Amino acid sequence: MIHNEKQTIKEEILSRIREGKTAMVPRWRFVVRAVLMAMGAIVSALVILFVISFVVFAIRQTRVSFLPAFGSRGVGLFLTSLPWLLILLALLFIAVFEILIRRYAFAYRRPMLFSLVGVLLLMAGGTAIISLSRFHESLFEYAQNKQLPLAGPLYRGFGGEQFNHLYPGTIVELTDSGFILAEPNKSTTTIIVTPETRFPTGIDFVQGDSVVVLGDSDNTTEGVIFAFGVQRVDRVLRLKPHIPNWRRFDASSSIVK
Amino acid sequence: MNTQTDEAIVSLVKKGDTASFGILVERYEEKMIRYGRRFLSNRDDLVDLVQEVFIKAFTNIQGFDTSLRFSPWLYRIAHNEFVNALKKKKKEPLSFFDDVDTLFPHLVSEKNLEDEAEQKEMRLMLEKFLDKLPSKYREPVVLYHFEEMSYQEISEILHIPISTVGVRLGRAKKQLQRFYSKSQQSS
């Protein structure tokens, strides 16, 4: 019985081959498939790298990265202002990349956690290099000057202001109740410091300091913000000697009682 | 009797000596039927599936790298074919949680069977209770105990981490022991 069965299977297969009912897939198709798979993995990796580094850029550009230092309100605002669509897109491509590389022995022989950690480390390294290269900053400038046709809306959309409670700028004048802030768009805003104002990086501000203010606008007076928190962006600026008439800001004596 | 290696025969087939494929069919037919029997009970279906396995192997033979071993490659095709047939039959939904043990690293030693007596007991348990094991445990057990494959070969066939092979074999052994002690109590 087994002998007959063996003959049947072998003969059946060989006769199908002889009759041309079964044919080998040519080698070039395997080569094309392998190349396409590899290209798919490379393109996915590049997309992940672009999206993650862009998310980091957008967080830095919109200054929302400073929010968590302002306590629970800051953390809440930080979470709601993250570019979740881009983060989901990055996660989707990480899943695609993982599926593509799981076909290779180096990936499936090891636990998935290892390849995921490997992917994340690779992306973290790549993102750090891209951040240092100012790649996104350059594209953002092109986008602002309307010289970036395809990705322009993306950069203007995610790189621009995300919400109206965060005021980045430079202290141009210290006042008794706070300071005057010059915003990047050249307009000035009066910042009022209250006893509830938080200072995660200290209170000894000076004229010329770059700061980020989290606060609510005064409904009665335009251009006045009650600060919920003030954070210095770059501590080195404090030491700049060329700022005329600079004086040390003593927040404790300037608080509006 | 042909003494050439499987891989040397594959090279001949790739170059156009399609008749040599018959030697590979002869060598692996019985093994494939034995392997498939662990998944499917219907003999007619099984012969058709084994035939399909060889046809797929022939069709895709140009994609086989002859620097690797032929048998895990063939078993991989058979695994896919039998699992698909089983899914069609049982209409089992795909479950992510079936593969959750491939996510994390595990510390498992390759030697999980110590002596001959234990191996004998294991074989006895397998003969009796193999059908009761979930398919994700049954397959590594079949490959390890019946096809005498190494952890690495099983990893190649099932596309799971080597450590997961060890984990599944260990869990299968525990389940078999449970079935065995239950049957001893009831008899």
C-alpha cells in the first residue's frame, strides 16, 4: 500500500512536470521579490526615521517640550498637543517594518522584543543625527518662504503654533509685576507674575533671557498674560554682556500680590 | 541508491534535470506523510496535501539557496500547507496571543530530556495524548520527537525564535504529563 502510494505521488508529480502542468518559477522573479522586500523594508525605515525626527522637530519647534516642567497642567497640555497623527503613522510603519524583517532569519530567530528594541535604538540614533544636522529646520524655513511645494503644508501645519497658551520669546524689559516679552513675530506681551507662577528653571531672570511662558490672557486688557509658569530656554543667554541696561530680575519682589 | 546530498540534487534540478526531483520526492515522501498525519486524520486529504507540498517545492525551487539545508526548507512549505489545511477545516481564527511567547526572550536549555527512561515515557505519552495538545505545541513536539530535528531547524521551519521552541516543548511536556496523570487517576 505504502509502496503503491509512493509510486503514485512520485509518478504523478513527475508526469505533471513532464506534461508542463507544473513549471518552475524563474529565478529572476525570486530576485525581484527579494529586492522589493528589501526596498520595502528600507523605505519603511526611512519613513519611520523621517516621521519620528519630524515629531521631535515639531515638539521642539512649538516649544511644547517645555510643558511637562509646569506640573500636571503642563503634562496634560503636553499630551494633548503632541502630533498624535504622526505618532500613529510612525507606529504603523514600525509594524510594517517589523513584519517585513520578520521574514529574515536574523529577525525571526530572536524574540520580537529584540528586533523592536533594535529598531527603536536605530531610530533614536538616526533621529539624533537628523536633529543635529538641522535638516527639518532648513525645510521649515523653505516651507515658511513657500519654497517647499509638497511638504510645505506639513511643515507649516505641524511646525507652527499648536495652541494659544504658550508664549515663547525674549525678555526685553523687567517690570515690577513681571516682564515684557518680545515674541518671535516681533510683537510684545506683558507678562504678569503671580504667587502661583511656577519657575522650573529658577527665578533669577535677566533682560535678554529666552523664555517660554505658559499662561492665560487677561480678558480685560489686550497683550497681558498672567503667567502660570515661566521657564528659561537657554541659560547661557543670561551671561550675554552686550545687552544694554541689563538688570537681574528678582521674581520674589515682582510678584503681583 | 543515490548518495548525492539533497542540496546537490536541488542544484541539478535547478539546472534543468527535472527527473532528479523524483529522488527528492522518494526521500521525503514518507516523512511528509508522517508529519502531515499529526495534523490531519483523513488519509486521502493527506496524500493530496503532500503532493501539493512537492509541487510547491518544485515550483519554487529556483528560490532555494543551495548553501542552506533542503529539509528545513521543505518542512517549512509543508508546515504552511498543513496549517492552512487545518485552519480551513477547523475554521480557526488567527490569534495574536498564540504567538505571544515569540515576543520575549526565554532561558531554556536544549537538553530537556535526560535519560532513556524519560524518553520512553515521553513517547508513550505522545502516542496517547498528542491529539489533545494545542496545535502550537503539537508541531514542535512532532518535529523534535518524531522528525528528530534540532531546535535551530525547528526555528527555521516554524519561523519562531530558538528559545521559543524550547519553551513550547517544555510546556507541551507539562501538558502531556497532566493528561497522563489524569488518565492514571481515572483508570
